[in-house]
Amino acid sequence: MLPFVKSRGLAVSRFALPYSVALVFSVLLTSVLTLLRPLYTIKVPFPTTSDIRYIFKAPFFDGTRAKTVLGFEPWFSVEESVRMSMSYYRTIQL
């Protein structure tokens, strides 16, 4: 994922935030913004609790078992896949 992030001119944080801290922060921020909504609407993109859950619990796939049990051989290496995908992901609207 890092090559795709860098290709868009973005950076990845240098520190890791524990799941529980990120979730509590998201719940607190959502609560505060919900209370302030009748008085003032803040249009700041921030991760919702669902976003936090997805980010921390998203599945990551490893092809080791498919290779050993099923004898699967991928058509392209990881490096080739990244190189071929880069032109597409550079054009995606953020």
C-alpha cells in the first residue's frame, strides 16, 4: 500500500495508534460533533467508528496456504502487480 500512498504525494504516519485509543477518540469526536450540530456544523472529514473498525480489522490475505495446499502459482509477482497497478491508482479521484 505504501507505494500507492507515496505516488499520490501523501504520507503515512510514523507512529502507530492502538485500536482502543483510536476507537475512543472517534467515539468522543463523534459525540462532540453530534452535540454541536444544532449550533454549528463542522465539515471536517474524520474517520467514523465504522471506519476505525474497518481499518483495524480489515482482512489481509496471504497466498501461502493457497500455494501449499492447492499448488496455486500467481501469474504476476508482487512487484509486477504494483508496477502494473500504479498507473490506474494514480488516476483515482480522492
